[in-house]
Amino acid sequence: MSSDHSLRFHPEVEGDLQKIYSWYEENLTGLGHDFLQIFYSSIEMITENPLQFPKIYKNYHRYLLRKFPYALYYIVKNDLIIVMGIFHHSRDPKKIKSALVNRTD
């Protein structure tokens, strides 16, 4: 992780991850573990250079996970990266924006 940026997760992200992990594990043992590995490697990519990924709404950046239909949404404030959510690609963009706005940092 870059020493220039600290990382924080919005409290709801942990619950989101648990639901996603559980869903994949129920469907195929080991797939939840694969998902978490991709998630954590994505976090490493973001912390190395958080501004390289596009802003898609106000100050929210989006990182598309490899191999899984999810995206991470985060904001950058000075030297702090705050992961605000992880949402499935099929979710209505308006609902994603609403969820992000309702998650205060």
C-alpha cells in the first residue's frame, strides 16, 4: 500500500462484503474466497494510485473488479481513501448514487 494514502472503509462495506461472500460460498464452495482475494487485490490497486480510476459521480471514483460483476466506489480526501461501497453492476445506477449519498463519510 502506498505510504501516501491511508485507507478506511465505510462501516456498511463490511456487511456488504459478508453478504457477497456468503452468496458466492452458497453457490460454489471456494468462490467466496476467490471473491475476497479479488477484492483485496483491488484495494491494493486503488491505494497505489487512487486518482487513476474514473470519477463517475461527484467525487466518487469507481473501480471495476476483475472476474466478478461488482464495482468499488470510493472517495479521496487529501491523503485518505474511503471505500464507500461495493455494488453489483446490474444495480440501477440511480440506486447506487442514492446509496452512496446516504452513506456519510
